[in-house]
Amino acid sequence: MLEIPGFKSLRKVLWKDLDSGMIVVGGVKVNNGLPLELATFPALTISLIHELTNKYHFLPNREIIVAEANRGESPSRMSMGFRTIEKRLKQFNDFREVIQKERDLLVEKKGIILPADAPIISTPYVNTEQLIKDSYNSFELKIPRTNLPSMFSHLAEKITLADILSGKLKDKFRLPEDAEIMLHLVVDYSYSMNTMDKLDMVIAAVNLFYTHISECMLNVKLQLYVFSENCIQAKFPLGGKEIERKGTHYGSFMKKVLHHRNPDIINKVILFTDGEPSDKTDAIMTGNKMKKLKVDYTQIIFDINEDRRVEYRGLTGSEKSIDVFLPNSPPGVTPIRLSDVDWNNRKAEIYEIFTEVAHACGGNQVIINIYELMSLISVEVYDHYMGSLTLSRMPIVIPQFQEFKPNPKKNPIDNLKEEITKKTIKPFEFKRVERPHP
């Protein structure tokens, strides 16, 4: 992911042994940093070396750390790679800092416990009974799902250029591969999303993808949709008023995703919603199509809140609820609070519909109990997906014990020589032969 094209290795050389094509990365300081002429990591030329020698009077025997390009690679291309990496490192560290601050703020304001480097999906802030994860349509994960590559490991530390050059980046931070994927972000604009600032939280989450993930993952192609009874493609940043807010028709966004998917690359859908589909049959049929076409899927759901613990008595044929809510209660209509038994039965029915849709799509499901975690959960879901995708592409190395490894085939002459050396040759002895007497 964070690689310098053409980079071979670092080595120490004396100032007098500097040569064209080398890139200075350390060993010389002017005002606590590299000289201005070297700050952009240019590939050295003979004239630049003479200019620096005359200007700064560096000792000929001073040890300098330089980067060298692979044989046949362009030093200028490697130099450009150094400059690009510096910019991307800043973007990565800025993103990681945003996530760390978000975690700290939630710990302070909500009093929740978020251990460092612990995924939120494994905490009680997610409805673990309804959790479905590690279900993919486009690839198979054969390696154990532990210690996935992640953009958010060791959040307290900054990723530095030295980590890349020394190889520490791969061993410690283990970033996921920047694979080429089309990421379809789908936002529920139904009427029920009006309550408890849910839509505002989702808008903040998807804007986080636009602001940071598209900078860090250069090969991701973002597609954004908003839906209620209809679905449209939208542009970043979202404003919250793109379409009229009515019911929750999953089929509308699923068909739109299938229309815009790129069949030549991996397609991933992340849905943000708070309600079960009112078009369940259509949603399941279209979800099956997404599964067959190997579109990966995750639905992130706000858990069912007490504001849905009500039913309306006295509704006539002309009076209908919008997305299970009644905006203006007409005369003669009475809201009745459900009993504990009826409420638990209703929640069980809703969870069953959610899960049925997730299985139809061949995908994953995360239901969050603390709504303010939406932004963190959304990027964690994406990060978990990219880590799994990275592992699926790694070759599986099966360890072998030495005694079970097949012997390499040898040349017949070598085999003969080996047999000769193994034989014990006895020294020659003269034997006395006695003739019989006449």
C-alpha cells in the first residue's frame, strides 16, 4: 500500500563516495533537518553534489544514508515516489488521528470503554446476537481470521518514512492492500431516519469516507446513493434533502447498485439504515441477484429504539403510517404502548427480517446499540473487509517438517558417488597359502 517504486535498499556511504542517482535520506542536517536542496528527495547529480560540497563544506569521510534504486529502475521515478509517499503518510496519519480523537471523545462523553486497538465489533456496543460477519461473495478467506491487516493498528503512533524504509511498516502496522474496488455507500432517507439525529450521524460517516478513505486508498472508487421509496445517485458531501423521505424500499437501491456495478473489479456495498424493508419480497429476490453476481454486502443498522414500541388503534383506510410512524395523529387514532411480551415479539420479527435480507445478499450484518458509534463502526467495517480481502490474496504456505520433505532428485552419477563413499573398504591383506605334503 505505502511503497516507493523502484526502491531497493538503504546503505551508508561516505560523502566523497556519493554518486549520481542516489537519494540522500539521512546523515546530514542543517537546522535540524535535511538541507533545503535535499528536502524533496531529489536524485543526486554530479553538479548537485559539487554544489552541496561547496556550500556546506561537508567532510569527505562523513557517513551519509542513501537510498538506491533497483537495477534498471529510474532514480527520478524513485525520487517522485519519495515525495508522493510523504504526502500520503500525512493523509494516513491525519485519518488515524481523526479516528483516535473520535474514540477519545466518545469515551469522555458517553463513558464507554474502548480498549486501544480493540475492534468495536467485538464489544457489547454491538448486538452480538444479530451479528453476521466474514461472509463474502467475491472471495474465500482460507487463512484464520486473526490479526487482520488494518489501517488502525497502533493508533497512538505515527507512521513514518523510516518505518517504510526499514521494513517496520509490514511487520508492525500491517496495512491492508490498496485493492481496486468499487465501494457503493447506500444511505436510508426514509421517514424513520428523522428520529434521534440518525441521518446526521450517517451523513457524518459517509463524508468521512469521502474526506479520508478516498485519500488513503487510491484505488477505491466511491459511489453514493440515497433511497426511500425511490433511489438516486448522490454527490458528496450529502446535505440531507436530496429526496423526499417516505418508506423503506430496499429493492430500489439494490437495482441501482446492480445497474452501476463494475463487473471487472470487486464491488462492495455498505448500507446505512434503521428499518426493515417494506418491500421484503423484492429485496430478497434482488439481494439474491447481487449474491450471484458476487457483489459483497454489509448492512449497518441502528438498533430498534423504544420510539417504535407503539401501535395505532383506530386507523381507517385513508389514514396510513409513513415508515411505521404517524406524523400527524388524526382524531380517533390512539397510540398504544406495547406490552413487554408484544414488544419483544415485534423486535424478534424485525431482527428476523434483517437477517433474512442479509443472508439473501450473502453478506454481513452489524446492529449498533450506541448510535454515536456509527462513524467508527462504518470505517471499521470497511477496514475489516479490506483486511480480509488482503488475506484472501496471500499465498498459503504450509509448513513442513524436515523428515517429511521429499528428497531432491539427484544425478545418477552423484548417487553412485554417494554409495561408494558410504561403503567400507577393507585394507588389502596377503594370505599365506600352504601346499599339501606329498
